[in-house]
Amino acid sequence: MARQVALEGKATLVAHIGKDGKVNAVSEVSRHPLFHEAVSDAVKEWQFDSLNDQPGQIEITFKFSLKGDRDWRVLNYKVSGTLPNYFEIEVNPVPDNLQLNNERPSY
């Protein structure tokens, strides 16, 4: 349903990193209710380089763009960003050469 309505949104959080580089906790800054839990759970699994034996934190923003109707499969996705603070995740991005007149991609 999220793809059908071309849902877009952002989730920003702070990852609290221990001396060993593991994420000990995640706190939210701003969130989209659909994306926050998945983003938080994923970041808790990340491993960062050691911070010179000092704990630290980093603010990370994820931007989501979901496209397609419920009959479309997830044909492709694109992940880009500026590590480690910003990620863009696009599902079924519209190719530059596709007219935006409700054409369906070919399978």
C-alpha cells in the first residue's frame, strides 16, 4: 500500500556507540511512523570502527521513496547517500526515460 500511494518520508535517529563500536542504543530525533521501527532495528545491528576507546554518538537520516502500485513487484531499488550520516532508499525509482503517464514497467 505504501508504494501505491508513492509514500515518501524521513526517519532521523541518533546511534549511541560504545567503546567497542557496537550500537548500544538508538534514540529518535524525528520519525515517520512507518519507517522508524525498521530503521531503528537495522541500526542496532551496525558495527562502527572503534572511537579511540571512547563512546560516541552519530545522527543518521534515512529518506525513503516508495513507488509502484500494489500489482507491481519490487523491480529494483536504489540506495545512495553520504556515509555515515545520510541514506536515500528508493523502491521502483522511475527511470529517466519513462514517461510519467501511468505506464507500467515491463517485466
